[in-house]
Amino acid sequence: MSVEIAIVASALVIDLAIGDPRALPHPVVGMGHIISKLERPLRAAAAGPLLQRLARPLGGSSEDKALKLAGIAYPVVLVGGSFLLGWTILFLFGLLHPWLAYGAAAWMISTTIAAKGLGDAGMDIYRLLKEDKLPEARRALSMIVGRDTDKLDESEITRGAVETVAENIVDAIVSPLFYALIGGAPLALAYRAANTLDSMVGYRNDKYRDLGWASARFDDLANWIPARLSVLAIAAAAAILKLNAGRVVGTVRRYARLHPSPNSGFPESAVAGALGVQLGGLNYYQAVPSERAAMGEPLHRLHAEHIRLAVRIMYAASIFFVAAASGIALLIGRT
């Protein structure tokens, strides 16, 4: 057990130290390429006689149901394939020397974590706001959110950055670490594949509502436990940073389930509680308004400093999660 813990801890250290160097190959790039290449044959299969025939007994439009059936192949191929590829690489390295397998596992897990990238993106926006460079801050925010940013003021830019950091505490940190701790690098890679699928085809728009349905639901399921565990990590981080840890759980209980996502509301409302701010509200997507439920009480007006605090919460929660999980594993190993 101690070896597995050391590998996961090393992976987090690698990510915090170097992030994702562009010179090195990254699994997510390959995953994205495969997802793009699969779309055309899956749509062709959905239009074919076999899936059309299988879809008829399901009711509703046979075309829509056939797309849903075809979309099941996405998580089967990508999630299953990522797990198998990771396992095979480690097996082959293990034949050469166990330490090669340990090093490869730590590197693979580090590619599924994005703490440094997330923190750097948040701090870039923070620095631009502190320098009163609103146009540049808006452009920097547009790189990490889907909403329109061209007319946002400091408060709204801050809200977008804090929401992104908060939500990604689960997707980019707690979930991959959770799966790495219980299933090593292969399971961490499988999780990253599921999350990549959701980010590329898990939209509820006309193009992907049916084809990406299975991918979106699979990602929701994969994040269900980590999202709730993230509340404990964020509360602990708030305590470490001398923020209001006591307000975290109460804010989550009141607001988390108001979020349209079954998981994102947990880290977002937890961070809102720790900071004493209100997240959520009105966003625009290609000039179309979208109102989202408020998260937290507006005890403080949002400003640039809250981005820095959110990033510090993210880092502290990441380290606490690994330390706590490692301590629990060691205690179990002794019993």
C-alpha cells in the first residue's frame, strides 16, 4: 500500500512542479484525437439499419434513440481503452524493472491532474486585474470559460475565474487522485478519458444531446463520490488558510443541489462559503442569456483577491486530500 501512496503523492508533486510541459506527449491530446475520429463512424452506425432496428422498441424518435445507442461506444472504447493501455504499459515496464513501472505510473497519473495549470490560469487573471488590464483579463478568462467575457467588469471576471477554479477542484484534482488511489494509473487514465469525453461531446445541444448522452452520464457518475469528498477537502483547506471553514458545510447543504450539474454545485458552493461570496447568476453564451442559481451568500463583493484565495484553497485542498487519503490507507494497512 505504501508504494501506491508514494506513487500518487509523487504524481501530485510532479504536476505542482512542472504541470504539463508542451514538449512532452499528453494523453488528453490523444484522447481528443480519438474522440474526433470516432464521431463520423458512430453517426454512420446510428443511421444504419442495425441500430435503427434496435432503437424502434425504445420509443420516441428512432433516429434519436439510435444516436444514443451509438454514443455508448464512446465510453466503452475510450474509457475502457485508456484503462487497458495504461495497464499494458505498466505491465511491460514492470517486466524490465519495477522502478520503471513506478516512474511511469507517477508520470501517467500526473498527466491526469491539472492543479498547476488551473492555478496558473487563475493567477494570470488575478495579476491582470491587479494591473487594471481589464481587456486582457477578459481575454484570459475566455480561455477557460465558455461564457461571453467581452463586457465583464472586475466583479464578473472574478466570479468566472473563481467558479472555474472551484468546479475544477473535482474534475482536475480530486477525481483523478481518488481513482489513482483506488486503481492506480490505469483507473486515473480511465477517469481522464471519461472527463475528456464529457468536455467534448457531453453537451446538451442539438449536435451532441443524443450522441453524447452516455458520455455525459458516465462523467456524472464518475464524479459523484469525489465531488462530495471535495467538500471535506475544501473545508479543511479553509481551516488551514484561516478562512471560514464552519460556513462551508452549511453553504453546501443549502445551495449545492440548486446547481444544474449533480456534482459541480458541491465544490462551487463550498468555495463560496469559505470566501463569503455569492457565485452563480446571469451569464451570456453567444449573446444568449442563461440564468444559473446563486451559490452562497454575498457577504463580500467579489474582487480580484478572491481569485488568489480560491487558488490557494485549491492547492491546499489538493495536498490535504492526498495526505488524508494516505493516512487512512496506512491506518487500514496496519489493522
